[in-house]
Amino acid sequence: MSDRDRSEQELLEGEQLYRVVVENVPDAISINVGEKRVFVNQAFLELFGLRENSEALGTSVEDSFVPEDRARYRQRRAASRRGEPVEALGELRILRSDGEVRTVETSGTDIEYRGQQARLVVLRDITDRKLAEQELHERTQELEALFNVARIFADPGDFAERVTRALEEVERVAEVDSAHLRVPDDKDEGLRLVAAVGRGVDFQPPDAFRPYADTRSGRVFTEGEPVIDNDNSERRGRALAAYGSQSAAWLPVKAGGRTMGVLTVNSTKLGYFTPQRIQMLTAIASGIGTFVENANLREAERLHMVELDQELHAALKSLALRLSEASVGQPGSAWSPEKRVLQYLYDHPEGAGFDTLQKAAEVSARVIVVAMATLIDSGKARQDFPLFFAVEASAN
């Protein structure tokens, strides 16, 4: 075999070897001359959803990417041609033949291919990895938001002010342009606005709804299911228009399976509320629902205790008056022992120890027991009143 024949044989064997290697690597590979593809491997066809090489050869490299990423691709190629440093790996989104969008990591190097200057490009599909990273990021944001909301509602202060701070946390984490919370109105069939934050709220506060049956907030509150509108540019009402809203979501704020209110969020971007973002907002809304329920219970308990205090105060006053009237005309009736006991309780509704009361009223233990027994029999005594335990212990 001549030297020439030997060289041609080695070149053919080398090309066959390279082709076997290229066809069996899991990454997509293409060789481009200019902006046209002249070679692709089997993994490239699978990545783009193609069946034959002819569907890829001769096609434009730039057209493979989604329109939003094409400018970034051109910038990278121009910088590379000028000899400027370019990141070894770049992320771009490709458009498959079936319309599915995948994210790829690209790297390239200049080569000579069949006597022409060319570029060998490797594309690695990282879609699943990106989705996992995004889910982890959103889960972290969700937990962070729930922690911050819990801390906000644990702080003392006005309920509406704490709700406002919680909505600001929702606005930050979900990157929405406005957020509103409405809860049932105790006095009317409707949803009253508790708080609102974000774009347009200062000059155009959102409305309360009375009645709410024909509103999306009302439907969400009644049915307990979210309503998502990712393109309300044609259907938005006066309120949404004021916020420049293009996408909106209405989410039930639940606790223990019961809807406590409705969280509304808006975005100036079309198609903003993806399933992943809605999942995060739903979890946050549920967390807010629990805190709203607890706040309502605490407020109801506080009002109930105020009522009990008022009832006890009135009973003490009434009993003192009756004892005073019954002792009129008797020696020392103006300062009868029973009256001094009851007057002290009336003036000190927070309670007192048995010994303290005995000294303050200057009466015997027997008189105190009789006076307190009268109160206990009236059904107005609060069992957490310190003196009552002393009376009960004395009786035993």
C-alpha cells in the first residue's frame, strides 16, 4: 500500500471512529458552517423531536431557539467572533418540533470540517434539573414566607396592620404587583377589605363587595376554589385597570377546611400565574388563613372576657347596693362589713388574696366567706378570680 493510500485509509478509519463516538454520546452534537447545520448526531434528533437527518441539515441555528433567547445567542456568537471571552457554558431555550420548550446548556469550539471553518456545538438537556432547582427555590421561598407571616401575626398590634405586613411579604416573595385580603363582613352579607398593598393601591383602593355573589371573589369564597385569569386585558374591570393588571388570581384563605377570606394578587405580566407559582401562593394563603382564624378567636375571646368582666362588675355593684339598702337604719350601716368586702371587690376587679382582703376591709374571715358565697351562688363569679379559690379552700 502506498503512502497516499495509507493516509486515506487512516483518515477514513479516524472519521469512522469519530462518528461512532459522536453517535453514541448522550449529548446532542451539531457541526455548523456559518449559521447552517451540516452534521447532527442521533441525540440531536431526539432532543429536537426529529426523525431524519434531512429535517436538521441545512436549517438555521438561530431559529432553533425560542424568540426571547435569539438575541442572547447572537450576542454570544458576535463576542466569540471578535475574540472576546465568552462563558464556556451558556443556557438557552430550544423549541422542539412538537412545540415543547426545553432548556439546554451549550458549549462550542471552532474546528475544520471537510476543508471549511466550522463550529462544533454540544447541547445538554438540563430541563429536568432546572425544574428541580426552580421547585426547590419556590419551596424555600414558600417556607420563608410562612415563617415571616407567622412572626408577623405573633407580634402584638392592630390586626389590619399585621395583615398589611403579611401582604407585603406575599408581594415580595411572589413578585406580584398588588395583593388584597377580604374577609366576611359580620354586619352585612359581603366581603370587607382588610388590607391592600402594591401598585395603584394608594390612589385607587380596592372595593369591598356587597353583595358579593356576582364577583369572582365571592365565587372563590363560596366555592372554596381558586380562580386564575392569566389574560384579563380584555375583561378587567375598573379596579384591575387601575393597577395595570394583565394577570390576576383569586385564592381562598382557608383554615380547618373553612374559607376565612379571599386573597387577590395581580401582575402586570401576561400569563404570570404558572401552576408552580399558584402552588406557592396557595400554601401561603393557607398559612395566612390559620393565623387569621387564630387572630379572630383571640379577638372573640378578648371581647367575651370583657363582657364577663362587665357582668361581674355590675353584679358586685348591685349586690353591694342591696346589702347597703338592707342595713339602712342599723348601727354602722353605712360601713357594714359585707359592704366593705363588696366595695373592695368593686374597686379592685383584678382580685386579691384572702389575707389582703381581710386587712383592707377590716372584717373577719367569716364575713368574707359569707359575702363571697353570695357571689358564687349568683353565678357571676369567674373561677380564675384569685379570691374565689381562697373561699373554696376555706369552705373545704
